[in-house]
Amino acid sequence: MQPIRSIALMLGGAILIGCQSSQTEPAPVQTAAQCNSSIVQGLAGALASPATLDQARRESGAAVARILRPGDIVTLEYNAQRLSLTTDEAMVIQRITCG
């Protein structure tokens, strides 16, 4: 009889916990400015470096930036906040894109 009572109490408690309501408000949706690669197209032909990457990220309004070298494995997910500097083997920037 004792195990049945314990199980019934646990089930009742679980049901009551599930019925609780939360008074917290949802987090506000932040709308950040999107990346604009046209602003930094003048960097094409320049040597890619950490400083160039940071400058391009700031000027384009991107949240994150990356350098893509030939043969690099990259994610295929689209991210409107990401700036990509595509280079050749000599680290010369060939293409600048967002996404």
C-alpha cells in the first residue's frame, strides 16, 4: 500500500508543477542592423589579416566575420550578420560577401 501512495503523491506533485504559470515576460526581440558588404568592396585586392577583418566587420555592420581560404570547410547556413572575406592562396581578398 505504501508504494502506491508514494507513486500517487509523486504523480499529483508532477501535475501541480506542470500547472504552474510563470510571470516572467518574454525577452524583447533585438533587431540588429544587417551586414552590408558593398561598403567594404574597396578592400578587394588587399591582403587579409586580423586587422583587415576587424575593420571590414566594423565598417560593414556585421556581427561576425571570417576569412575563407581555398579548401576551407565552411558551414552552409545563411547568417545575415556574418561577413566573409574569400581569399586566394596568397591571402589576397578576392570576394567580400554577407551571409
